[in-house]
Amino acid sequence: MNKIFKNRYLILRRLSQFTILFLYFAANYWGWKILIGNLSFSKLFNTIPLTDPYAFLQMLFAGAIISSNLIIGLVVILLFYGIIGGRAYCSWVCPVNLITDLAAWVRRKTHHEKDNLLSAMKIKKFRYAFLVIMLIFSAVIGAAAYEFINPIGFFTRGVAFTLGFTWVWLLVIFIFDAFVLKNGWCGHICPVGATYALIGAKNLIRVYHTKDNCTNCGNCFAICPENQVLSPVITKKDDFIHGIECTNCGRCIEVCNDNALKFSLRNFIKGEKNEKNSSN
Amino acid sequence: MDRRTFLNNLIQLSAATTAAGAVVAGFAEENKDKPLTLRPPGALPEDEFIKTCIRCGLCVEACKNRDNKMIVNGKEIDTLFLAAPGDKAPIGTPFFIARTGPCFMCDDIPCMYACPTGALTPKECQNDKGEVAIDYAKMGVAAIDPSSCIAFWGLQCTACYRACPELDKAITIEWKQNKRTGKHAYRIPVLHEEYCTGCGMCEMACVTEKPAIKIFPREVFLGKAGDRYVKGWDVKDQQRVKKASTKTTTKTPWSKKNPIQNLNQGVNWNE
Ligand code: SF4
Ligand code: SF4
Ligand code: SF4
Ligand code: SF4
Ligand code: SF4
């Protein structure tokens, strides 16, 4: 029982990720009308459109005529992640997260967390530059350029439609994350995750840290796929994890044995006060 | 971080992203250029289609769950697929393979109406009067290879003719005497592109080992006579002359010379 509680968010996340994949599959194979399509565009209950914001941006740059369906779908997504979810897409929805989490797990089990063929620091901001450059290239080639290699699209289409050689792409990501660069794909490259980080910069649900409970054990740093967001807060002040790259996965909350972390609603005025207090 | 390291990092970052971006863009450019891809009914012209299709698969889902399911030898025939890596179509976009899964030309065109982006649109599936129907789809055009079509050998076939949903319009049968035997007839299939939807039923039905009738995207197979040539016997076609854009630049000037001086210039007749 305790074990389930210790992994409550992990279990819920996997449930959410697999349910989404299952519904896409069921839509195509049995005609269920709950969630049709894939993660570039879907229809919820056959009515509510959901648009991937980065695919939308690429289409815009490629010079496509944008339909009203896509715009409505974009607004729904912006509202949901902008107000509530933050970057939750990455840890609660995206199936590539299953692979990169597995790679991170293999890394932890084989104790080579620090062995990176590439230097992580230099390319920390790579994803944002990559996001922009893919938009420019979309305009140049007249098609959504990143969609030709987007593993999220590969994965969801592979499950719902045809698999083909999709697994090769996914294997490459696994190997890259497990052996080349820690959290390499989601933490350094994926422009979709970067887009959601920007969209969710000001959302409400965030992890809150209570300084007095913290024993500086480092568990949260070890598990967090984006641990640069923890450094400004953990052991330093009572505050929310404001870093936009936090995926709201809740792993830090689960591994913290000292009750120093919890999900909470971010209130901006209070948050700023906290910052002032701690700097005094 | 001082200014120098900052600049250094910035340069490295830009170099890395440009390199990575160029690789991806190169791959995308290569991958999007698959001219033999057959698209669902109502698809925009290919260069517009590839921009507009978000690769959601709603069309594929609608096709898979359509009303007029076709079952051959106990196996349900799927028409549309979303291209996975390794398929002969740009990754993620819908296509069909006529030989194994032709379009069954559903009256309600569920695939087209399912498309949320307008990559499939009734505007590309209508006649001159603006009436939308599956019969006005232009998914491709069928072409016959007379060297392997057994009807051209003098054998009895007409499989494609009978499979065609645009019966007696897209394919007609032309009767000709078989001079080799002297007492038999050739029954030759003849295509009429203006009625052909490119559905591919004929290709699926074709009895030869490799189909003698195949579907090609229209822009791949069809030629264009241009403004220089007009069907003089066709009143409608004659109108094209008025809009002719081809300028004739080479003009042979009217020769002022006498033919005797001109044509036999420099010739000395033997006496
Ligand atoms: S970073 Fe990208 S691949 Fe990773 S979980 Fe987020 S969206 Fe998915
Ligand atoms: S896991 Fe908890 S106690 Fe340990 S460093 Fe993180 S917040 Fe502090
Ligand atoms: S019209 Fe053709 S492509 Fe469209 S749903 Fe019917 S069979 Fe499929
Ligand atoms: S429904 Fe439209 S946008 Fe979606 S895959 Fe089909 S053609 Fe593309
Ligand atoms: S593709 Fe073949 S079967 Fe379909 S309309 Fe054209 S000739 Fe007829």
C-alpha cells in the first residue's frame, strides 16, 4: 500500500499515457469516438478539437491555410496547459516520455548517471534554438519540417495506425538517452516539450517546497529530469518550483521522504512576496 | 559568464542548431518528394497538401470505419493508411495502394468530411457546376500498358472495364477485327481521363501478374498540349485560342525572291 502511495503520481501518469494511446488505437480499430486521431491533432468526443501547438506553428510558417478547427483546437490546448497543466503534457500525455523515463531508469540502475558523451551544460538551451530553426526551415521547404522526424507523431501513429519502421526511431531515442546524454531527448532537444514549457510558464499547478522540512538529501535532484529547475529553490527558500521546464511529473514529491515538496496552486502575488522575504 | 564565453556559447549554439536543423530539413525535403503517392479523394494539389495536412489520421480512421466495407476472401480491405517510416509516401500523411486497397468510392465520402484541416476538401471533389460527389474525385488517373494487357493480344478480358465504378464512362471497350485470326474480335479497353477518378478498382481487378492498368497521380501521368494545339472541331476547345498565352517568337520572313533564284541557289544543272 505504501509502495503505491510512494508512486501515486507515477501510476496515475502511466495510466493517463496508456489510456490516451489505447483510445487512439480503439478509435481506429473499433471506431470508438472518444479520442480520435493522434497527438498532432485529435478530436475529443468527436467534437472538441485539440491541436498540437508546435505542429500548428510549423504549418503557419510553411504557409498553409489554417482551418478554424485548428485554431479552436489550439485555443483549447493553450487554455488548458497555460492555466492548469504547465508542461504536464510531457509527463502525463506524451508517450515518448515512457521511453526516456525507461532510459533514465536504466541509467540509474547501471550507475552511469554522469557518463555523457556530450556535455550537457553547453546544449541546455539547444531546444529553444532548435524550435526556432525548425520553423525557419519549415518556411524554406514549404512543409512542417520537424513533423518528418517527430517521434511523438511516430509513436502515436504507430500505435493507432501503422507501425512500419517507427521502432527504429524510438530505439535511437532510447539509446541516445541511456548512453549518450542524460535526459538528452526531452531535456535538451524536443521542441514540442520546449513549446509546452513556454506555454505553461505561468500556470497554476506547481510543486511547492517547504525549506524547513528539507534535509538536503538530494533525492529530488537525482530523480528530476530537469533538475536545473530545482536548484534555485531546494534548501534555499519556501517557494514554488518556478522553472518553466518542470514537467509537473511529481517524481520529486514521491521521492522526498521529508515532506518538503507538494503540489499546490501558485498564486503570483504571494510567490513574489516569498522571494522578497527570502532575499532579505 | 563574461562577454567572451557568452559570445562563444552563442556561436556554438547557433552552429549546432543550424547543422541539426539542416539535417532534419534535408531529410524532410527528401521525404516529402514522393511523386507517386496516391491521396484520398478531395486532396489539395500535392505541394499544398503536404503543408496543410497535420497527419492526424482522421481520414484514415473514417475510411477504416466506413459503411461500405469490402470483404474479399474473408479479409476486410483497408484503403487509407498513414505513412510510417519506410512506406512509399511522405511520413505521416495518408495514402492508398490501388493494387491491394483501392478506394471504394463511398457515396458519403467520409474521409474527406473527416479532415479537420482542409487538406481534403469538397472544393477538390466537385464538377464545373460546383456539385460535390465522389464521382468528381481526382485521386489519380488510370493508364494501360498495351504490351502486357491481354486484351491487346486478342484474349477476352474486360476485368477492368467491369470493375470500374464509372462503368462505360472512364473505360469503354472498343471492338476491332483481329486480322491474325481473321474471325475474332479484339475487345480493347480505352480510358477517358475526364471520367476517371483514380479509385484504382481497375488496378485491383486486373488479371495480369503485375497490373497492366495502373493508377498514377494526375500531374505525373497527364501531359499538356499547350495553347499551340486546339481541337478545331470542338467549339469549346476553340475558346482556348482567345486565352492563348504562348507567344510565337520565331517567324520566317516572307521571301521576296523569285523561286528560281531562291530554291536552286548555287546549283549548276548538268547539261
Ligand atoms: S520533451 Fe518532448 S518527447 Fe519529451 S515528454 Fe515532452 S513532448 Fe514528449
Ligand atoms: S528530496 Fe526532499 S528533503 Fe531531499 S533535497 Fe529534495 S526537497 Fe529536500
Ligand atoms: S471514399 Fe475511398 S478513401 Fe474515402 S473512405 Fe471511402 S474507400 Fe476510403
Ligand atoms: S484528415 Fe486531413 S489533416 Fe488529417 S491526416 Fe487526413 S488529410 Fe491529413
Ligand atoms: S481508376 Fe480505374 S476503376 Fe477507377 S474510375 Fe478510373 S478507370 Fe475506373
